[in-house]
Amino acid sequence: MKISINQLPHELSEPATLADAVACIQAQPPFAAAVNLQFVPQSQYHHWRLQANDRIDIIAPVTGG
């Protein structure tokens, strides 16, 4: 299945979850994730089923002033 993670194309085996997408790019905490602009709580990553062409954004916090 083709998806987009942080605007880059990726291919995942079906069925895939948000946890699979996070593992695909080896994201290191802390970060937040959204699927198609909808925030997903970390407790739901393993349950959130992805669909072909989903857009996933994985965002790390930025510090500074």
C-alpha cells in the first residue's frame, strides 16, 4: 500500500497501522502523529488502520524562543 509520511512516499504491507508507519521511518520520541490531518493519540497507533494514499505527518516538538 502506498502512503505518504512527512510528504515522502512510502510502501507498507497490508494491513498496516500507524505504528507500522512510525517504525518505517524509525521515529524517535517525543513526537506527535496525524493521519490525514487528524491527530492520533499514541495509545491508538497500534489500532489505527491505514488506507492506501493516507497522508501521515510525524511532528517533533521544537524548542526555542
